[in-house]
Amino acid sequence: MASFDSIDETPLSTASHERRNSLEKHLQTRPGMQDLKDRHILLDTNVAPALQAARQDLDRQRAQDNLKKNLERRPDREELIERNILPATNAAPALQAHARELEKNMLADNLEHKIQSRPQPEDLIEQGILEEDEDPRSPTS
């Protein structure tokens, strides 16, 4: 049950004039061809429109082939670990920085412990490992 109170009774000549003004306003604010190409709405190509779809398919296939070829040549995880590109840890990425810091501190502690427990030069001289003139504490060395 439609209401007849909302019937548009404006003359057709007025409606088409308003529509023409609206169309002109939209055409004035229409983006340019280069803008549409930059936004990837229009294809930036010199190929005939009838061949553009085929060219797009060909470009997509070429990109897939290149990607597949590069993935086949990609080194495996073990090689990347050997070349020190990937860490040799199975820790989560969020924990890897902490694991590296811990490993660095453990190495520093181990080195400090070994330096503290190394033999004195006189012990090395007694054992025949160093000569007396090789004593690192003497000023002539």
C-alpha cells in the first residue's frame, strides 16, 4: 500500500537540468588518468585493451615462475645456521634476544673464571712451560 503523498511532481525539464548540473559537478572533480594509474585503477600500459587481460595473466605467471625458481634455490635452515644468518636456537623469537644476552653473560663468566684460575707465571716456569726470560711480569719481555 503505497502512499501517493510522496509523488514527485517536478517538471521533467527541471529534473534533467538538475541532473545535468550534478553530472557536470562530478566530472569536474573526477580524478585524472595519471591519478587512476597511480592508484592501480587503470592499467599503465601501451597494450591494446583487448590484450590487457592476457598481458596481466602473462605478467602474473612470470612473477609466479620467478618466485617458484627463487624458492627452489633458497638455502635450507641448516645452511643458514652454518653461515650465522639464523641463530642455532629453537627459542621463540621474543625470547631470542634474552637467550643471546644470557649466552653472552655465561661466556663472560666462564672467561672470568678461567682467568681467575689460570696458573701463575712462576708455576709455568717450574713446570718447564715458560723460560725465565719469558716471564710476562719482567720488564725486559
